[in-house]
Amino acid sequence: MQELILVFLFTTGQVQYTSFGQETIAVTTLEDSVANAAKFTERIKELSGRSGVKVCAVVPDYDYTSPLHKPLYDLLTEKGDRMPGIWEQQQGVQKVLRKPASATPSIDDASKYCKLVARVAFQ
């Protein structure tokens, strides 16, 4: 079974997501707001129904919360081992990719990081 790794990049005010593995989802950007919560929740539930789905989320800080972060976190908690996830702070991504810690990572940076750690974390 080939995996589908969903990559989420949360920054203040927005979330971007894409994927790699058995399927590539075009980069999607949403305003991280209550107005988008239902649409986002529906989309991640749809994606989570596929076999072999795993999540890699990059957040500003480990204690980060937002209207779109909560549904993803709740879904991973509900699914448990059936949908494992990795959470990393933006600083950690920048350090691994040898970029300035003060810079905000791009969705490409988040995907590169997730590809690196997925090899180890999801084995």
C-alpha cells in the first residue's frame, strides 16, 4: 500500500496544504478563519477516508491554535494510529533546511521537511 502524506503549513491567518505519495493535491490556501472551518473540516475528513493517509503539520509553535488547526488536531486525535501525524514548529523546519530561523517557511519548505522526516517517522 502506497502512502498519501498530507502536508499542512499553518501561519498566522492562513493554512496551506498539499500532498505527496500516491497522489499529489495541488497547493490549496485558505484564510484560517471560522468562515472556512466547515469547508476545511469537510475536505480533511474526505482525505482522511483514503487508505494509507498520514499527516505532517508545520505550526508556528507547538501550542498554536486556530479555527482550522482545531479540526485537523481533533481528527488526528479521533483517528489515532489509523492516521498518524507529525507536528513540527516552523523554527525546527528552518533549522533542518538550514534557513534563517526568523523566516517563515513556504509550503515547499514544509513539503521538503515532511518528505525527510516521513521516511523515519512513518516506518
